[in-house]
Amino acid sequence: MASQLRLHLAATPPLLLPHRRRPHLPRPLRPTLNPIRAPLPALPVPRVLSHARPAWAVGGGVEPKEGVVAEGEASGGEEPLLVGEDSAAFELKDQSMASWAYFAVILAAVLVALNVLWIDPGTGVGTKFLDAVASVSDSHEVVMLLLTIIFALVHSGMASLRESGEKILGERAYRVLFAGISLPLAVTTIVYFINHRYDGIQLWQVQGTTGIHELVWLSSFISFFFLYPSTFNLLEVAAVDKPKLHMWETGIMRITRHPQMVGQVIWCLAHTLWIGNSVAVAASVGLIGHHLFGAWNGDRRLVSRYGEAFEVLKKRTSVVPFAAIVDGRQKLPKDYHKEFFRLPYVAITILTLGAYFAHPLMQASSYQLPW
């Protein structure tokens, strides 16, 4: 959401021709780092935007291909230099058709396996899992809350164990394990919500109020631009590319450092307003609580991985949307809008509109399951 600051400090010794009497030459000076400031950890190489000029390596006296200064600040009133990665950057010329074909094959295989091993009541174990959870209480609100808590524990727990797990299994294998456990739990939670969203106690009814449908639709549409920064690295999500812990900085990250949390809050408030019953409230409490913890846990993992670089990014971003922009900590570049005119955001727009019109199909599919 900066280049590797490897400083080549050792100067190459001068080439000397053979000579009987070699005069004593002083050793070349070795530039040193500021002893007060600790060096930054290695960062993934980002795509530097047109408004983010390449920086000079600290103490090296040479200009790297692309990079940032340790403080992450520009001089002379220019826009701050990036310490994180340029999010949603997507160049067709950099894409491999083989990688995307592999992604399509993996996606198809995952969907087939998910249906056979989990969803299908005849062959999968999803129904037995849900029956076990539902045996705790006859209340749909309690079951809904339990499903969100189970998903949160698995999802956030495995995210917290990612560094240790990757050392044992490797990045790709751990990603497959993470997705293989999280995805079935997410599907169960979503299907249960769809099937029982109107089974709770009605607390209010505003569906007939003028403008409410449009407000809920617009809020849900906006929420998806926050909810899915994973579209920035789909090949890593599917483990086609080696998964990395990214520190994004541009695009939606300038508005809030935790867009998934903000998007989930917007989505939950909109749907709870529309449905207006206790099941919707229970689902929203569970999902919002999970994402609030995820925001804290995400910061903890990033500071552990990136150290001082994340502290720089943290100072000029905010959890509350637009807060850093309003108080002047986030300096928006003049062409900020260009950070959204990119293929991943176009894909989000198309998929969000498609999901809205596909609501009847999704509901019909959910109703076929005894969940």
C-alpha cells in the first residue's frame, strides 16, 4: 500500500599499473550513515508515480533506479516521497498470459473443490459444520454472531501466524492453507446471512421511505472501493506469485490506512438500515468487531515487518477517513485522481454493478442449501 535501501558504501579502489616504487595512497573515504537514524528494512520495489520524483540514497552519494529517503519527506515544498508501494498499479505490458491462465485454472479448481468438499450437502461437510454451530442455540442472532466470531478467529489468527507459518511451509503453501480454511467459513457465514436475514426481530422499517433505497445502494457501491484492496495483487492471493506483506500508500490508502475496515463499516450500516432487524445487527456487530481488530493487528504486523518506514507512513495517514488530509498530514498530489483511473478500480466498478444485478441469482442459490 520505495526501493530497497541497500547502500553500496564501499568505493571501488583505483586501478594501478605495475611499478617498482608504489607510492602510498590514502584509502578512499567511506561515506557513513547518520548514527542517530537507523536504516530502514528492505521494502518491495514500488512503481513510482509521475508526481513522486526518485530520491537520493541516504549517505550513498549515488542515485538509485527508484527510491525514497529515510524520512520519506521531500525538500523544497515538494510532495512527500513514497515510503510505501503504489497501490492498484497495473501495466498490461508487465503481465504474463501464462500467469493469468494459471490463475484461471486455480480459481476453477478451488471452486470445484469448495463445492464438492464443503457446499454440496451430499459430499461436503459444510452442512455438518453449520449444524454443530446451530446446536449451541436456537437463536438466529446467536448463530450469526458465532459464525462471524469463528471466521474472525481463524482469519485473524492465521494472519498473525503468517510469518512463522511461512518459515515452516513457505509463502505459497501457507497462502493455500490460509485460503483453504478461510474461504469455506466465509461462504457459510454469507449464505447463512442471506437465508436468515429476515428471521430476526424487526426493530425498524424504512424500506418504503423515499430515498432510502438509493442511499443504501450508493453506500454499498462506495463500500466496495474500500473493501477489496486485494484486487491490487490477485496473483498473490491465488499464490501464483509469491505472496508478500504489502505496505500500500497511494490511491484509497491516502483516504484511510485501513480501507477494508472502513468499507465493512459502510456496508454493515447500509444493510442494517435497510433490513432493520436483530439478525442484521448481530451480523454487523460481528463483522465490524472483526475488522476493528484487524486494523489494529494489521498495524502491528506492518510495524514488525517495516519498522521505521511504517512509522513514517503512519504519521501521514489515518484510520478515520480523510482525517490526515483535513489536518494536513496527507499531502495529495495535483494529479491524485489518476491513482483511481486504473484497471483494478475499473474491475471493482464492473464487479460491484454485476453483484447488484446478480442479487436474485445469489439469493436463489443460497435458498437451495439447507443452511
